[in-house]
Amino acid sequence: MSTPRTEREDLKGTTYELFILAISILSIVNLALEMVVAYRSQSWWLILYIDTALTIIFVADFIYRFTSAPSKRKYFFRGGGVFDLLGCLPGLRIFRLFRVVRAIRIIRRLGGARMLRELRGQFASGTLYAVVFIGITVLEFVGLAELYFEGDTGNITTGGDALWWGYVTATTVGYGDYYPETRGGRIVGVFMLTVGVA
């Protein structure tokens, strides 16, 4: 089955589209998490920090798609560019759902066999995208777990502390300025050390 010309023009690479799909889904999960956690709590701030990083990725994606589009007008008005731009704005993150829909549509049109062939051919870029996505996801959820276990009484009390601790632990630098004090926090720490070494 051949891919229609407009779909081929939209496709920036199978691994790239899968990366944007995964980042978009994480962004939607963050939007839901923000509604669950207490407003302006340390968990809320941590989610906001991660969402700021995702917003930077979405802005870069919009610029990339816009500048590489054969017809900028067609991309912007008929190719989802307007939704990509709106989804970059912090107050309009719900528009990121359109990114998910578009990415799924493009990937489904490729078909499973062709997608697997392309993934094999894009191994290096796929590995990079996977590491970035897994890194962001692990930092966020390990940070949230640390804040949950450590609370206000532990050594890690802010969203920034949790991200910093997660990053230096994953990179195996481990300055020792922040460390978990509770049993649950230490279990999360063991997981993070294992991820960092792997």
C-alpha cells in the first residue's frame, strides 16, 4: 500500500513521529496529573518543570515542520500547523491532543511491515529519541515518587530538589547534597541508580 503524497510530506521519519506521539501522550498525562495534585504543591511544580521542557520540544517541532513544509500555508491551515502552534502555548495544552491524533493517523497509514522496516533503518535516531523520552519520563515519575515518600520532613522537599536528585543520581554523579531518608525514598533511589547504571 503506497502512502499518499500529503502523508509522505507530513512524515518526518517513523522514529521522529513515534517520539512526538510519546511526548504528546506524556503531555496529556501531565495535564491530567495537574488536575489531581494540589495547586502549587511541590508535585505540581515538578510537573510544570517537565511540561516546560515538553513545550520547548513542541516549539522546536512546530518550527521544524513549518520550515520544512513544501507549502507553509497548507501545513499551517490544512496540515494541523495551527493546532501545533496552539498546543505550544501553555494555557492551550489541550490542543496537544491533535498532535496525538495526527501522529497516530500517519503511523497507521504506514502499516506495520513498512514501519518495522523504517524503524530498523533509523536505529540510531530511534535510540536517541527513546533515551530522551525515557529520561524525561523517569525523571518526572521518580521525582514525584520521591516527593511522595520524603514529604516535608525529608531531605528532598521541592520539585526542583527532586529533579536535581534524579538527574545527578541517573548520571551516577551523586553529589550527595540531596538524598532520600525514608524507606520508600530509598527504594526509589535504588531504582534510579539501577536506571542510571543501565
